[in-house]
Amino acid sequence: MILANQREVIDFLAKLTTRGATVARVDTHGSVVFLAGKRVYKLKRAILFEYMDHSSLERRRTACEAEVRVNRRTAPGIYRRAVPIYRSAGSAQGALLGFWSRSRTEFGAAANAESAL
């Protein structure tokens, strides 16, 4: 079940560019992933399922931090950090959009699970 409208932060992330790269979007049941050049931004959806509870800002932040912590053990060069997304770019003084993201270096298309099938 989707619990909140995340349109503002999704639109913001969709407009990101890295050195002129376009942004590709991949939607999953629990996240929205933005591929922007060598950077990847993964936004946890505001959802609640029996097996996945991202119903609050705190739960989404905790999930992002846990994902980074767990995956750094096996892919330390890929997973970087969980980051807050603020309405005012580059400023923690702006209003927090209420959603958290994490960024990592892109694997490349060859590492995509679908391309391996």
C-alpha cells in the first residue's frame, strides 16, 4: 500500500544530471532508482507491506542506512552513504522533503540482473 505522495522528490531526482548525463529511472515495488551518469540515487517508496515497512521518514532513513551498511561488506566501492534530500539544493537549512535516498557508483549495464538472464 502506498502511503504518501512522493511526487516532489521524484520529480527533483528525475531532473538530476551529472556532467551532462541523462537520468534513467527504474521503478521497483519498494524503490525508485535514478541512474545519473556514474551516480545512482535510490529513493525508498513510502509504502507498507507485510514484509516491508517504509511507512515513515524514520523507517525509510533506517532502511537506507541498513542497506548501505550491509552491502558495504561485499561491495565497499559501490555503496557510499544514505543522504537526506532537502528542498534547497546544497543546504541542510532548507526544508527536508521528508524522504531519504542513498547514492552509489553505477555498476554498468553488464552487472544488471536482467541482462544476466
